[in-house]
Amino acid sequence: MIRSMTTLLLAGAMSIAAMAAADAKCSPANAVAQRWQPSYVYFETGKSALSAAEKKKIAEQAKLAKANYIQLICLKGTADKQGDPKANERLSKARADAVAAEFARNGVARKMIETDGLGEPGGSLLGGAGASSAERRVEIRFTR
């Protein structure tokens, strides 16, 4: 029991470290977090395809980014804990790439978009029964 808890804690710490590294890479001192909170695009289990509603959300974010001279759009994908952790890491990257492609289809230059797949987050983001759906997402963050 103690051994499995230690393994779980170590896995969570590694995921947190991966998230911190991605934050540092995508959060320069001139981040515009004070003005725009991150937004999120959600996915079905095991999928990286965007629904029509999520495409509409990205179109709105693309319009906002262009109107406000955003220089960098940071996309961080995550997956829930179902399935193999390595497969979830690839899936989270595929999700971020799908969102990047949709931004590009909406007129945002690909060089303005940075993607990262974080795999499974360390610990549940929400806890409880709805946690898995909240973890299948891509975070969108703007920086200048």
C-alpha cells in the first residue's frame, strides 16, 4: 500500500514538473494573464477530433488574438487517466496540435502557436465523478 502510494506521488510530481516546464516555456514576463484568463477546449475520451462547438470556441479565440495583437498562443494538452500513460502523452500532444491547426484555419500564423502535450495531469483537476472529462482538454493561453 505504501509502495503504491509512493509510486502515485512520484508520478504526480513528474506530471507537475512537466506542467511547470511547459508554463515556464510559454509564460514570459509579459504574459497577459491579467487581462485574459486561460480558456479550454474539451475532447471525448481517447479522441483528438474537435467538435463543432469547440471549433466555434477556437474561432472566437482566434478573432480575439488577432484583434489584440497577441504574439504567442500557448496550447497545453492533457488527457485523463484512462489507458496507457505513454499513449495519453501522445494523445495530449495530438489534441494540442488539433487546436493549433484550427487556429491556423482561422487565420492565425502557425509560428505564433506553441503546443505541448502534458499527458495525464498529476492528481485530478476537479476530483469526483466529473474529473475525467475536465482532464481531456487543451488550455489556451495568450502572451504578448
